[in-house]
Amino acid sequence: MTEASKDVEKLLYNLRGMEPLKELFWRELNYDRADQPIPTGSWTDSSRAAIAENPVLFATAGEDNSFHIIYCRLHSEGRLRITDERILINRLIRDHPYSLFIFSDALQERWHFVNVRYEPTVDKRRILRRITIGPEERLRTASERILLLDAASIDPSLFGVTALQIQQRHDEAFDVEAVTKQFFDDYCSVFRSLETELSKQIHDKKWAHDYALGFLNRLMFIYFIQRKRWLGGDTEFIRSYWNAYQDAGRPRDTFFEQWLKLLFFHAFNNDKGVLNTPRTQYIPGDVRKVLSTAPYLNGGLFSENDLDRPGQPFNISDAQLKRILDFLDRYNFTIAEDSPLDQEVAVDPEMIGKVYESLVNVSEEAEERGDAGIFYTPRTEIDLMCRLALVDNLSNRIGADHRKLLYELVFALEPNEKQASDAAVEQAGLWNLVRETLRDTKIVDPACGSGSFLVGMLHILDDLETRAQRFLGESEESAYERRKRIIGNNLYGVDVMEWACHIAELRLWLALIIDAEFEQSELAVRSEPLLPNFTFNIRCGDSLVQEVAGIDLAHLAESGLSASMKRRIAKLGAEKAKFYYCDRDCEFHSVQDALQAERSLFNEILQDRIANAQKQLAGIGSQSRQASFGDGGFDKPDQGSQADNEKVEMLRAEKEAEIADLRRAQQELSSVSRIPFVWRIAFAEVFHGDKNGFDIVIGNPPYVRQENISDPRLPREKVTVENKRDYKDKLALTTYRDHPDFFGYKPASHKAANKIDAKSDLYIYFYFRGLHLLNPTGSFVFITSNSWLDVGYGADLQEFLLRQCHVKLIIDNQVKRSFASADVNTIICLLSAPAKQRNAGSAHDARFVMFKVPFEQVLSAVVFQEIEEAQQRRSTPEYRVHVIPQSELLERGLDQPVGDEEDSETTSKKGSGPFIKVGKYVGDKWGGKYLRAPDIYWTILEKGKDKLVRLGDIAEVRRGFTTGCNEFFYLDEEKIKQWGIEEEFLRPVLVSPRESRTIIIDPATLRYKVFMCHKSRTRLHGSQALEYVKWGEAQGFHKRATCRSRRPWWDLGESHNGDIAWAMMHAQLHNVYSNPHSVELDHNFFEILPSDASHQGPVASCSICSLSILAKEVLGRAYGGGSGPIKNEGIDIKRFPILDPGVLTTDLTVLMCHRFRALTTREMLPVYEEVRQPDRKALDEVVFDVLGLTQGERDAVYEAIIDLVTKRLSKAESV
């Protein structure tokens, strides 16, 4: 810590009144003196009521003193109200746009330094970021950040230091992410050190990892709650506890064993009798008194668990503990979690989620985190998704005619917005219905991780219920009681990683106690634990696969339950609720009792299902006899009777297989020590009561590519190719069972007629499972990779959504990526629950929304009301929305055009909705066409509907060859000379776009030649080529999979040297080439072979022109999801629109080819420069003339290309 930081820290520590504040800014931070009271005569009564005296502008900086430091003393004593601060800032900022606002309570003991993040547009929502100063605050981070405000440290521009420059410096100083990163880096260092110390003692790295994480969570929880003064009134309790240990002269390295364990497992667990026994007399009397009055926490966090008992003794050294405490003491902890518009520059519980993101795996290798696929969702996206889900679900259940009002209610963030919307709800007489509906809303995150979505929902539900209670005039619950009820009744989460569940519980506990108003004396005698047990709300298990010994337990518990069994399930749910509230009448005295009750219930359900299935089997036997004997005669059955018999036998086989599975499941269940997670057992009260499923499914499922999918419960070292394949098969089977009609699944054979694409990434399976968990009026909101919108494996999900759901919103953001640490671009989707009736979704319109500003700026009811009211494509400064009927989307994704509509078959039955043309659904470019495509793209398609064709309709598109062994087949000059291979076997080859800087591929500039040999070994006798082949075999190249499949292995087959070469990857250049010298093409390129040789010139010209650049940007794929380059697969290139050569006159063809040749020999430029070149524009003019584009539309093409490319590249850099 520098001397300057220490000076600032000292002033902050003694901040009582205006004099230290003036000294801070006038002397230490070099601002100019001022003393200007700000008049409030024109202010509203509510604004004036918030302040104890007129605000004062007491310091300035910059040219014309245009940056202001303004102080406001509030009326409140003690706690500073953020609502009051926002009201005052909204009033003051009109006259003081570049300012730092400083607030204090009436006694000038507690302070907020508030930065309003600069936005160039004044009507945007304001994001407030604050640093808190007060008696209980740690000030090291605060002093370091405030020192950055030093006006003398800002380099002046040509015209001096401007107010905007000072504002930008303030924005940097109050950057929460900078503090987050520093804390995280320090946390990682401490965590790894602790993990290493533990691992050396127990020699179990996984245990060491999990215990270190759990231990630090316990300590961090104490750092949070000591701010509540519940530990002897000491906001520095842990440091005082450590100092007492140091002063007591106890043996070295006993703080962990003799002091911390006493605190964790006795003081916090209401087991305080041990404090009066001889074995704890080493604890000083004053410290023992504090421990005896410590709050009864329970909840599981401070209960001894299996990690605390690894089977061998272990310890944490004093040196290690000192390092941990020194680290934690450097930061300021706040229990309050930030909202998107209000952020504190401190460590809040959300930080635990970010720690979880990066410490989720045992290994330190970054790629293992990628295997887990867990990336933390930013708070703004969480808030947006929660609000969208609640609006949608409330309108589904209360009535769609109230949707506009519900948007205003749920999206009210500012005090004035809440006041207006609440009054409107009251006028409509809806408060009681809204309140009751909210209380009955069941919400689940099936991959809850650190619980971010659950915490986000808790905050919004708590706000809405508080407002409802106020208007209904009821005696309000305390914040603690209300939040405890919301968590227990409304929120559910599942995660496959046990420590993820613990962290989710931890964040919910902290969210619960933030506003808990308990005196320490009350806590000391409280018999009920302060923290409820979240065991039955946050479950550890695999959300996708629930098996025991190959038996799928999830679907065995689904349907066909007797009335008595439903009563048993309802009773279990009631007992679990009693357990949550620590009701003394509860049958369960421990978590183990409740889990045993679940096991017994599951066994009874299986027995109930067996009995039911046996009755059905007996009924099938009766049908079989009737089918055999008809009216009692013995005539030979006719064809109809034979078909009936076959159907009956099939039903019999299915029922017998079901009974066998049920009995095997019973047997396996009795042999396992721990009941596996099963949705309909763990949350029986949700699925078997009136609900019949969740109201809202929300989340951010793991980002795991298909090749990395494995059983998440297996340690990495036990993952094999075989068990990865087995797990993917189970995922597919689960999906078929969830949606049997769509996939044509037959339970007797366990086979599906329509198989899910094996290349599906893991989140695809979460979509299908999540939709299955909804009740009929449910709402589904996910944030996932956008890949499924444009790639082949997304076709299954696209078709399912179009046929059986309502695609209400698919949202992208073109200016900012949601995940900094994931190489992926994301979309948010809002979907309805799937309808049972096939093609029911075809009656709806889908809406695709591309936002042009960060999400913080569109958290507005008005924005989403406009989007939902749009009936066609619409563009505003904030967003672009594309509205399209789902039936039309379905037809556009068919694999081939269909004949005249009146002659075509349909897949619809009577009453099932619109007629849908027949054909296999292969997918469509939803992301490219409906999200990224600018307005001009659709203008071109409309104007060119009789002049454009798909490239694949007039040309063959083939990928270059895959050698399977580039180090053998590609030779540079040195290697060619070394082996002396005959010239007839060597051909120039283009391997990378970097090798050709011009459109025409010049063989002389290429680095490699490819070994192209079609001769047999016998015909190669005596040649240097044969010697080279033998050398390759000595290296084992012939055993590689691709090589082994060829005969002979060195024969690459036919040439790939088409006249047009289209690169797979495009970053800044349009990598499409003319290949007049027949250079061979690597698999990084596609060759374009026009069906009509006379079309070669026009096709090449159109492939180079700016229309193709636009099509590539719209219809291409973001490579890796979010890394900048765009990828074109062959199927994409075939779909690109191109001028039909048949519409060109001879003169136009000649002119086009002439202008094409004029630009082929110069060096290619980045696209945003290329489209400005006169020779390119000359070529484009021919195409634009044919399409009939106006000058404004031609300009729009270039603007769209530059915008798409720039945003694609810059979005890869954004976080």
C-alpha cells in the first residue's frame, strides 16, 4: 500500500463532517475549491424530504470547472437509502451531468461515494456504482480506488483536462469488475495454497479441493455476517478471535483444531454446553461469552459432514490461516447483492458464484473448466431473464389481456416507475390475484450452479410481494420471514456438482439474512436455527440421466399412480415443508429421516406401478382372447383380426417389459446406499399435486461440446471413449422418453424412429428436458450458445419448438458478449410449454430480437411491449425485431421445395392447426436470417426474388481433400529436394487463406505441394515416390484412420481444383478465390463447380461481389461461438443467394467478367476497406443494376457489411 493510499485511508477513517471531505478532495486529490449551495426551490416534495439541508457543490475540476463534486446530507440516520440517493441523483444530474455524488447520513457517520457511469445518451437508464465508507467498513480497497480520482494524475488533452476525461477516470475507478478480478486472483492464490497443504496430508486431491472450497466458504460467510454485529457486536470478530488465540499463548498450529472447530460445530450449532467444560477452559472468558451468545445458524453449512471426516487426521497451519485472514481483511464485504442498476465496489455474495466458475474442477488446467462447461451469467442477463419469465407466466395464468400492465409491474425499477405501475395494478383490482399467483409459482433451475438465477428470482419476487402487501394493507411480514417463505415455497435448483449446491445454499442464506433484524440477545436464546435447511430445495444430482444399474427411474415414477399413492406424496410434501420451517410436529428429525422417507415412497410408487401394470396386462390378455375367438366361433381370423392380434401382442410385450423394468428397479434401489436424484420424487409436491410441473424453468445449462460430453459424476481419469458413448446414448434415450410422440419412441424396443443428432452439444438435451419439466401454462427461459440457430444439430430442437411450442422471443445482442471467459456467443430464448397436439405451435408467430445496445439499457417495459406488438420486421435505435409465422419457419427448413400447395400432402390432421408441407426438416439459418440480417438483406431478397437463386442450385459445392496426415502429403521445397520425388506426383496446393493475398491464386507464391499419386506399389517400382511411401509407412502414417480407409493409403483420389475456391474461415478478408491454374485445394476450402460451364464467369464474379460478402455475414456461423472469425460450411455456401446467370444478357455477362478480372490481381483488403475500392464498386454496380437497387439501398449494402464485420470482430473483444 503506497503512502498516498495510506493518507487517503486515514482521511476516510476519520470522515466525520465536511472538513475531512474537503481536505480529501482539495489537498489529496487536487480538485479546485468551491462552496456553492444548490437551491432546491423547484424540487418535488419527495426530493426535498430526503435531504437534511441543501446539497453543496464543494469541489470542481477540468476546463471551466465543469466536473463537480456534490455533497448531500440525508435525513436518515444510520442506514443510507439507495432509493433516496437515486431520486436525488436523477434531479441533480440534469444540471450537473459530469459529477461525483457524495451522500452521508444525518450524523455524518456513514457515507456513499456514488459514480454515475457515463452514457452518451441522456435518456438511458443510469447505472449507479458506490463506495461505502463507515465505522465498520474496511477501507483499503476504498482508498486505493478513490486515489485513482486524483485530478493531477489525468493527462491533459490539447485543450486541457476535459470534464469527459475526468468522468472516464471516475468510471474506471468505480469499475466493479476491476475489484472483482483482483479479489478473484487473490482468492485463487490462497485457495491453491490451502489445497496444496491439505493434499500433502491426505493425498486425495479431490477431497483437498472440496474441503478447501468449503472451508473458505465457511470463513467468508462469517466475514459477511459479522457485519450484522451478531458476534459480540464485533464487526471484526474473526480478526479479534485470531488475536485472542495469539495472546492466549496456545501451542502452535492449534487455531484450526481447537478454536475454529469449536466455533463452527458447537457455537453455531447451539451446542454451547461444551464451553463450560474443562476441555475448553483454554478459551479466555470474554471470548467464551461471545461464543455462548453466537447465533444458532445450522442449515448445514456449519454441520460436520463427510469432508470434515476424511478418515485421517489433518490440520491447517497457523501460517496458512494467517495468510487467509490477511487476504480476507483486505476487502470490504457487503451482504447486499448488486442489481443491474445499483452496484457496490465491494465483495458481495455474487463473488462466490464467480469463484465457483473457475474453481469448479479439481485440475488447474483451463480446458477442464471448458469440459465442465460452467460459465457465470452476468447479473444484467439474469435480471432480464427473470423478469421476462415472470411477466410471461403471470400473463399465462392471470390473463393475456393484462400482459401490458404486468410488463409495467415487473419491469418497474425506478421509484417513480414502481409508484405508477403499482397504482395501475390497484386500479385494475389485480393485487390480490397477482400476490396469490406469485406465491403459487414454482421455479426451477435444472443446472443451478452457484444459484444466481434463484437469487435473482428471490430479489424480484421479494420486491413484488413487498409492494403487494403494501397495497393490500396487510400486516407485513418481516423481510426475513418473507424471504424465507419465498425460498422454501417458490425456488428449486439442481446441480450435478455437490459443491455447487452448497454454494447456492450459501448465497440463499446470505440473501435471507441481509435484512434480518434480530438483536444479539434475541439470537442468543433463539431455539430455532436462523438458517433453514435447503436440502429439499437444492438437490444434488444429474438433471438429465436418472438411472440405477441401467434402469431409468425418472419415467418409472411418472404416471398411473393410484389415489392413495397421490395422498402419500402430498403428505411427504407437507412433512418436508414442516422440516424446512423446523416445525416440532414434523415426523423427520434429520435430513436422513426425510431421505429415508423418500426412499420408502419411491419403493411404494414402484410397487403401485407394478400392481397397476399387472391389471393392465390382465386386461390385454382378455382382449387377446376376444380377438382370437371373435363371437365364439372357430373360424380362421381375417386380416383385420390378424392385425388386431399383432397390436395386442405388441401391447402385451410393452407391458411385460415395463413390469420387468419396475421389478428390477425395486431390486436395484434396495442395494444402493443413496437414492439417486429423480425429478418426480425429489419434487413430488410439484409434479403430483395440482401443479403437474414447474411454472418456470430458467437457467444457463453447461456449455459442453458433443465430443467432450461424459458422465459428469465420473472423475476425469475414469472417462473413456466407451463410457462417453454410453452416457450420450442415455441422454438420447432420456430425450426420447420425455417426448415420445415427436421422436417416435417405442418403449418396448427402447428405440426411436427419429433420432436426435449425435453431434448435439449438451445444452440441447437440457432444452428438451427443461421443456418436459413445465406444466401446460409454464414458461421457459434459457441463455445458451447461439450455435443451434444455424448448425445442423440444431434442426431437431428447431423443429420441436416450431411444431409444439410458441417461440415467443429469441434475443441476441450485437454489441456485447455475455461471457468473457467462454469462447461463445449467446442468445436468450423465451418459450412456451410444449403442447401435446402436434403442430400446435404452427399457429403462433416467432419473434427474433437483435439488441443494438447493452442489455442494461433495455430493462424497460416499453421496449418489450413494443416488441410484442410488432407484427412485422421493425428496426429502432435500440433493437431490430423480425416477426415470422412458425408455420413459415417450418416450411423454410424443409430439405427440398415442394410442388404446388394444392397438390402437396400435408402433415396436419383435422383441427391440428395450419397445413404444413411434407418434407424432412433439416434446419434453417435462424441466427443469420432473423437476428443478424440487416434490413437491406431482406430488401434484396424481395427485389431479387425472380433474379436470385441459391448457389447450390446452379453449382456443385465440394470440400477440398482431407489428407489425414498433412506432414506426409504436404511437402515444402526443402522436403521435395531431400526426397527427390518425381514432378508428376507433385501438385501445388492451397492450404491456408494466408497463402494467397490476391483473388487469383498464384502457384508460385504457395509454400507447399501435395503428393498426388494414383499408382500402385508395383507401378511405382524404382521411383523416389515409392521410397517416400515406404518412409511414411515406417512412421506409421498408413495406420491413421483416414489413411487406412484408402486403397492404397497414399492415393488421395480425384483432384479438388475447381475454378472457384471458397475458404471455410473468414475474419477480416473475403476469402474467395479464382483458381485458373487448377491449384489443388485443402479441406480448409470448398471448390465451386458450376453445372453449366458457360456460367463459370458470372458465378465467380458473383462469389466475389459484395452481395456474397453480405450473404456470408448473414448466413455464416460464428466460429467457436464467439472468437471473431466466421465459418462457412458447404451446406451454408449452397444456400447463399446469387444472381441467376440465366437472367444476364450477353453484354452484362461480358461487362461483369471484365470488371471481375480488373480486381483479381491486386492485394485483397479488409472488408471494411475493400467495399470502398472503385474497382469493387464497379463490379457491384452490375449486380445492383440487375437487382434494381436505389442509390440509398446500394449505400445500405456497404453500411451493413461494415457494420456486421465490425460488430462481429469487436463483439469477440467485448465482455
